[in-house]
Amino acid sequence: MAKATKIMVIRHAEKPEGAVQGVDADGNAGKEFLVVQGWQRAGALVRFFAPSSAQFQRPGIEQPQSLFASGPVSKKKVDSGSKSFRPEQTITPLSKFPGNGVPLNLSFAEGEETQVAAAAAAGGGVTLIAWQHEEIPAIADAIPGKTGVVPPKWPGDRFDVVWVFDLQANGKYSFNQVPQMLLAGDLPSVIA
């Protein structure tokens, strides 16, 4: 049975605040889309997770062989899930980057954190998940055999951290955090 060697989890990139609108890839405005800084992060994440020289900017990061993002609504129930397109928009550039060719799995929606964690763990290789921050701790809790102290909450103002779960020889996943340090204002600290 295949088992992921590494599961990385990120929050979607920056979102609209107050009266500000986000924008989709076609220029349509909406609250459920990334803002310009979010699109900048989405672009920067391409080389963060798939560097051209195979030299990763941050220790502990690897190129994903599978990508998951929360879909905007659940296929199972119309009233579940989020209407947000931000997780998908955050890693679509990585999925579409020439030479990367990693398909983006959108079959899980907000409220299906246990299922996406199970699918990520069962996939083999290195997996990246982009999700809404409120539910990322639920994904962490659902990763089988995780060890280490995982923060109980992902702060609303942090878009710049990667939660990393590495498969150990004993079959359990150790937990670590990696600051992205990609854009102005990114913090070098992890989530407490």
C-alpha cells in the first residue's frame, strides 16, 4: 500500500478584506477570489515548490507529486463546502507550470478534512494541500499517526507558513513548520 512520504499543508493566499474585492484569472471581481498580493504569492509558490535548479529555498520543502485544494462546493451536498476559489487559485499556477504537470485534485470540499487527509496520506510520494485556514488543524488532526505538537488554530493573518508532515521509519508522521519568506511582510517565525 502506497503511503505519502511527505504531506505539506498551506493556507490559501491573501484574500479580500473589508470593501476590497479579489479577482479571478479572467479579471472578474469577487469576494471569493485572491487579491493581487495573493496572486503574487501563488506565482512565487511555483518556484518555492518546484525550483528550476532543484535547490529548494527552505529546508524541509520538496516538489509535490500530488496536489489537493478544497473545491468550492462539495459534490455530495450542495449546502456543504465553501464558495471560495482561493485554495484552488493558490496552487493552480504550480499545477499548470510547464514541466510540472501535476494535476490538481478538487474532489474534496471544506467539511471533508478527514477525507482529504486520508487521500493525501494514501497517495504515495510528496503531497501538497491548500485549504481554508480555519480547517487546517482538522486536516492535521486527521493525518494518521502524526507526532509532535500541532498548533490548535491557524491565525487569520498568516498566509506564509507551510505545515510539513514527514513519514518516519516507524510509520508515523513527524510535524514541522517552514516559513515561506516569499513576499514583503512574510514573517520568519512559525505559528505558535
